[in-house]
Amino acid sequence: MSAPRNQRASEERLLEIKRLAAENAPSGKHPSTPQIQGRDSYYHLPALKPPAWTWEVPLYFFVGGISGVSTCMAFVAQIFSAEPQLIRALLWAGFAGAAVCPVLLISDLGRPTRFLNMLRVFKWRSPMSLGAWILVAFSACVTPALLSHELILRGFHFPALGAARFTAAAAGALTGLLLASYTGVLIGATAIPVWIANRKILPAHFLTSGLGGSAGMLELLGFFIPATQLLGFAAAGIETLLEILFEVRKPVANAPLHHGRTGLVFRAAGILEGPLALLLRIAWHATPSGRRAAAISFLLGSLLSRYAWIWAGRASAKDPAALFAMQRRGEMKP
């Protein structure tokens, strides 16, 4: 019995590929070693699959960062007996993020059951699995923290309620800190060159961005207190240093951060949440309008930076030269 036609065609194609590889292989190299030509690799097939995340994911990174840091700030404000309305605003910001973030993730996944399926198992070595559980734990902590605080503001005072508020706020601060920073770990734990090359910077970068965003949100709500000014200065100063670092440090993997549309957006985001926000605070720190302008600049830059990092990941996945260069140097182990 003769072999099927499709099988014969596949075998002939395989033999043709081997023959061409042997003819074109440089001296001293094994003929089966894939050679990079331009932007192609592995016989004109991409070496990496670009991330398929939609617009909801970077928005989730942005909202999750602000809500997580806001809950941390609410707990610190509670410890130092800050104004109750300030704590209330921070808790409501955390609760809003806890309500919006699952909607964004479910919208990206396509069906609610896919998000529920992520909770069927717990993999502590998987940033994706940990992220789903962190979000659920954060929601479960910030909700009772807000509810107990609202009851206390309305005159309900008994020891159990105060203890419940403190415990829920402490747990919300811990899970909020994880929520604000784990997204940087998530994209760094991949094979995308531009992400893994910056895996040590991304968590701190996202956390600082969430800190400045939370302080800016409070200023837009009218809380022009020294604490928000100090946090705004600190966040803008750190982001300025990071922007300088990204401009000076230019490995092959960081090419998408400096070229094309992605590079333009990334630089604009860095300027908005770094030097521009810092200069606005220095020049008009004594006026509410100046502080509002600095807050808007930082928030806009923070949002743009999340999209720029996702776009950079897509561009980096299409550049096998950076991938193989990092493999040769042994830099692909997270």
C-alpha cells in the first residue's frame, strides 16, 4: 500500500529543507542549526508568539496599581489617625478597583467561566495563578474594611467593629501591595526579551507609578495636604530617574522602547510622569492648580506607560535577534 499523498508531500518538503540547510550552512556549524535572516527564524516561522492581551489588560494594570496602593495608604493613614474622610476616599478607591479589575480581566478572557477556572487551582510558581488569587483576596479584604469604616463614620461604635476594620485594613494593605506590584513580575516572567531584560525594574516601576497615581487622585479630589505633596514629589522623582536609566541603558532587547510608535509613546509617558510632573510641582507647589496639573500629568503618563509596555512586548516578540542574543549570554533565566 502506498503512503498517503499528504505524507509523501510532507516528507519531500522535510528533505528539501534539510538539503537547503546543508547547502547554506556556514562552515563549522551543524547544518540543522536555524539561522536568523532579518526578522525571520526557525525556517521563516516566529520564535515567539506575541502577547494576545487586549486593551483591557494594561488598563487593569493601571487601575489595580492605584487601588492597591490606595488601600495601603488607607491603612497607614488609619494608624496615624488621619482625617476620616481621607481614609474613606482611599478605601473607596480600593473598592472601586476591586470592582473594576475583575470586569476588565473577564472582558479580556471573553467568558466569566474562564476567570473562575483560574481559581480551580493554586500555583505559587505561576504569576498568572497568583495574580488571580491576589485579586480575589484583595477584594475580600477591602470590602469589609470599607464597610466597617462607613459604619464607624455613621456612629456605630463597638470594639468588634473597630477590630474588624483594623484587621481588614491590614490584610487589604498587604494584598494591595501585592496587587500593585505583581503585574511587573507577571510580564517579567516570560520569554519576551524586552520584558525579561527589565524584570528587576518593572515591579518597582509599577509600584511607584501606582503610588504617584494614588497621590494624584487624592489631589484631584481636593486633598492638598503635605503628605500628598511629598508622595507626589517622591514618585515623580523616582520616575525621572527611571526615565534617565531607560535612556542611558540601551541593550538590544530594549530597542522597542526607543524606536517607532512604541518608543514615542514610552518616552512621552516617561516625561509626563517623571520630569514634567516634577517640574510642575517645583514651579507651582504652593497653588492648587499647579498640584492638579502635576497630578493629571502623572496619571496620564502612568496610563500611557502601561500600554507602551504591552506594545513593546508585541514588537519585541517579533525580533528573534534579541531573543537569541539573550540566550547566548544566558540571560533568559528569570
